[in-house]
Amino acid sequence: EKGFDIANVERIEIEEGLTEFDCLLMREDGNLEMIKFKNLKSMTVPSTLTSFNISMIENSKFDNDESNWDEVHVLYVGGMLVYDNEELSDYAIREGTTAINDSVFNSVEMNSLYVPESVKYVSPDSFNNCKIGQITLPAKLIETFKDVKFDSITVTGEGEIPESAFAGRSSLTKVII
């Protein structure tokens, strides 16, 4: 496993206002190497965080602590959905979630997905090559999901729906507003 381990770090607190968290170390040869936090036990992240490199905490004490994962093995760090179980069929993103991290639902096929009103940010790479049968999402996020394949959509909340929101969706069979 590549990466520079910082063995004594057990807790990370990220201040409000920070939007991205990625730790890289510049080696003497000029190459960058991921910093790993193997002994990390806890994290506090701000509501402003929109990007988090999961590789930093893979196989850490935090990652291996089952209490940090929900019942279908999805990892949240604060209000950010960070990592999913690639075998999800039907999933409701936790209320209070404010951001969906990079690559969370890449190449996943799901029957249904519920996105709550609390989600303010969705990484552009969160849903690459993803196919969803039925999606429920806030009107304010429709444009964010323009490249996601889905058959049916239920739009919740207030917000303007762009004229092009459903253009080019040959598989779309049902829209509920």
C-alpha cells in the first residue's frame, strides 16, 4: 500500500470554511505521495466541506470502526457522504447530508435513490456511469444530475426547473413534480 503514514494522528478537526481536504507529501524526488492516517479514530468536518480524499483514511481505525458506517455500509464523515457500498439497490441519503463526495456512486446501478433537501453540493464526478431506476431529488439539484441516467424522477422542494432538464433522456418514462 503506497502512502506516507502519520502514525500519531488520532483525531482530525477541519475548520469551517474549508471546502477540500486532501493531504499530499512532496518527496525529495519531487513526486507526491498520499498521507495516510492509520491511527485516525475520529474526525470533525465543517458543513462547507465538498471534497474529501477517502484514500487518506482507508484501513485506518476510523475506517475500520463499524459505527462510522450506516446499516448498508455507506460512510459519512460529518454531513458528507464519502463512500458507498457498490451493491446498493435502493438507498435514501441520510437527512442532514450537505455534500456528496467525488466518485461515490460511480458505475453503480440502483433501483432507486432519494436525495434530501439538505444536500447543497454534489461533486461533478459523484455519479459517473451511474444508472438509477427512480430518483427523488430537490428541484435545486436537477441541473447537477443532468448526466445521470434515470428512468423516473420525482422532484421535491421549491426551485426552478431548467427547460433543458429532461432533454435527451430517452429512457425517462415518468416525471412527478
